[in-house]
Amino acid sequence: MAKIYRDYILGVLLLTGIFFGSSINAVESDSYHRSARYVWDVPVLDLGVIAKEKDLLWVVVEFKPGKCIPPGPPGVIDSEGNIVPQANPPRFREFGTYESSFKILVELVGIAPKGNETYKWKQLRLTAANGACLPPDDRTQFDESLAIYSPLGDGGTAICRINNGKEGSERFRPLFLIPPDWVPFVLPALKHYQEYQDFFAAENTSKKQKELTDLLGHENPFLAIAACRALAKGGLLTPESRKAAILAKTGLQQTIVVCLLWKNAPTSSRKEFVQELCKIIENADSAEAASGVTFGMLHINPLSRIPILKMLVSKASVWGVKTKADQDLAMIMKGNEGILKNEKDWLEFEQENLKKPASPQPQISQ
């Protein structure tokens, strides 16, 4: 069981991008962390909420990478409060106060100040017990110090609320990282919410099923993902429309759709959903064509991943190792090989976990 737990940790590290840190350069490692944050942020971003908060200030912001002054020593704190030095720590930001600036790109709700503004943000020391994590669905209280990738320290483009009078990460809560090339789509999507109020509301999903289904392939990623979320939560996606929603997008958007569908799929239909993903991979003519589903698989629990991994193994021998997508797939397979080798142990591990109560949200230690 110790070995299966070790393999589980390796899978988690791969999911958040840490696994790649020793295999590729720091810039690429950052891109994996950033992509994981996109996958966690975009599906829970609700522009409908923003459209209704007329007395608050919502903006699209570009954060510059922060500089830690002064940088703290690398390491973590153990359960007894002692600093444990780490010469080559995992990809955590340096501990200390970050100084940087942000620029407001788009005003969504309210009137924002012009030009660049500076800010300070404190990266608190992580304990060995909790480590870094990806954000929960509710971002109103989330401390960005806990995020494996945060635009406040690492830079990036985000939709956030500006809370004047607050300091640190509280000044920018809630915050959602978005791809920079999606910025032109934010305001048109927000205007759709404002013009067609409650279009994506749960009580209207059945009545708007056809219109929502038509939006699945929309060029605006925020509208396409919102439609997918509404249909998935309403239980109105058939296997055919689920497949259409996945194939309507590629790359990052496809990964986000796969994760959103998995998260909202009833437990009873998840096995069927995995079979659908296997079929999509089987029909793909290259690793690149299947990359969205492949990376989406990393956000699925390990036991359910096994059929997908087996399909990828059989396809990888056909695709070869020619492109960047092929190389990414090879690293993913290496990071997950322990799951395939210990399938029976994984079944036992998953069954034990189902009996345990849910873990509380990890807290930061000063």
C-alpha cells in the first residue's frame, strides 16, 4: 500500500506539473502549472454573477511576474514547526513579500483606474503537511499563497474583482486565470449575459436546451463552456452531444470541456463517459489530435484513468515519437505507469478512500 500511495503522489505531481520540472526547462514547467490553473478556473467562472454585481469593480487584469524582496530560504516547515531546507524544492514560489504591478485591460463592471498599479503580496511559508494545491470552486476566501500557480506571484491574465481597501490576495478576490488570447471574448460574453439574463440559469436549462446545444461549438470559449456547464449540470447531455461538445474544441478548450463533463457526470454514468473518451482517442490520427482528452484524463481519478491509459499505450505505438505532442504523451505515460502496473492495488486504494470522510481545505501556516 505504501507503493500505491507513492504512485498516487506521483500522479498528483504530474497533474500539477511538478513531474515535468526535472524533465523540461523551467519555462515549460511553468506552462504546465499555468494550464492546470486554467482547467481549474475557467469551468467555475460565472460571468452571470459578474453581470449582476453592478456596485462592484470587475476587470480583466494583466499581472506582471512578481519579485520576492527579500527572498526567503527554500524549504518547508515540518509538523513541529522546524524549517526543513530543500536545495531543490518543488516548484513553489520563494517565501517572502512579492512586489509587482498590474494593468487593467478591460473594465467589465464599474470604473477602474487607468495605467499600471503596484501591489504587494505575501507568499506565506507552506507546511510539509499541506503543501500547494489547486483552488477550490469557491474563490471568495481562497489564499493565493496555496496555489501551485498564481498570477499574483507568477504573472498572467485574470478576471478578478478589485476590492479597494484590501491588501494582498484579498484585494483581487475572487480571481480566475484565463488564457491571454481569450481576452477579446470576455466583454462579448458578458454582454450576452446582460442582454439575455438568466439564459444559463438552472431553471431555464430544459427550455433552452436547443439554444444551449447550438452554443457548444461557439467561437467564444466563455459562451461554449457556459453552455456545456449548464447542460451537464442539468443532466441534458446525451452520449452523442457529449461527444460533440468534446470534438467541437481542441487543445486547452477540449481539456476544460473533458474536465467539466467529468466533474458533473453522475457517478452511474462515469464508466460510460470513460468509454466515450477511449473511443475518441482510438479514432484520433495523432497524439496532437488527442491531446485535449489526454490532458483532461489527468484530472480524472486514477482508477477510472486505467482504460484511457491502456488505449493511449496501444495508440502511442502507432503515433510514434515525432512531435511535441508525442513527447508530452510519452512523459504522461511514464508518470502514470505505476497505475497500470498496480491495477488491483489501485482498486483497493480507491475503495478505502471512498470510506473516508472528505478532507478539509488545507490551511496556510504563517
